[in-house]
Amino acid sequence: MADEKIAKIPYSLNSKAVADATKFWLNKRGVTLEEIAELVMFLQQKYYPNLTMDECIHNVEMVLSKREVQNAVLTGIQLDVMAEEGKLFSPLQDMIENDEGLYGVDEILAFSIVNVYGSIGFTNYGYVDKLKPGVLKRLNDKSTGQIHTYLDDIVGAVAAAASSRIAHRKQAEREIELDLPHTPEDREEAARKLAEYDGTPE
Ligand SMILES: [Ca+2]
């Protein structure tokens, strides 16, 4: 009877549980925020030589605070883990296990992350996906016995989205500095910037 009672409680989404699970699973699969931030640095340093690691980490955190990103991270990692445990149907099991070149759904899922800060993320995503620097090289190492068919794209996509966010933010900072008309795209960030901004150019 206790089970029946539980089943009748209306479903309600606990956003903290989703956010916490995202951090937990990234960590459990061996990916740190710092490593993702290093990809962001790799992508953006040439455009913004004064960019700091703290800024990169902050932007990665902001991307990971978005629900649609958390959903993609959790879905992808879940499929990787199930493939590792051999629990998927055949032939999906074989396709994910062997990172089949014609599968491609891992990349489609990652696009939902790349998109959160606009389409400029696609260039960055394509770039890290091709070069596979840092953490991406490790995630693509097939000799470890771990399956990261989804996670490598997810990590690259989070870095690409964080890079787009930086580009949008830097543009906003320039506009504020030059006293140009400025419409913030990211309200949360705009509010923070406004609170910080005391009218003195850097
Ligand atoms: Ca992949």
C-alpha cells in the first residue's frame, strides 16, 4: 500500500537535484570543470589575451547551470554508462560501444548545448571536435575500457557554449565601455555586470 501512496504524489521537477546530479556525474566520469575551462581558454585566448582561468571556469559554470544543458549531460552520460555495462539493445549497444561513425546522435544531443548561447558556438565546437585537445584526447582514448561516445561531444559542446558566452559578454563590455547603445542578451549576467559597473573603464 505504501507504494500506491508514493505513486499518487504528483510529479514535480526538483531543479537542485538535476543540477547536483549533473555535477556528480561529470565528476564521476572523470571530467573536472577546470578541464572544460582549459578547452575554453584554448578556444578564446587568441581573441582575448587577458582572459583568465577564473573567467573560463565561471562561464563553464554558467553554461552548466542551464537546465537544457543539464538534461543533455545526464542523458548522454546515462547512455555511455549503460553501454559500458552492456545494457542497451543490440544494435544500439554495438553502435555506442564502438563509437560507430555513422551513428551521430551523440553529436545531435551535443548541439542542444552548443545552441544555448547562439549559433557562433558551432564554429568552436567543430574546432575542438577536430583537434581534440586536452580532456577530449583522454575521452577519445579507446584503450581505457570506458565508453565516452556521448561525453566527448558533451564536454566539447559545453566548452563551445562557454566560449560563445564569453564572446557575447566581451561585446557587451565593449559597448558599455564605449557608451554605445547596449541591449543585454543574458539578463542574469547583465544584472551582475550592472551591479559591478561603477562607470570607470578598466
Ligand atoms: Ca562522440
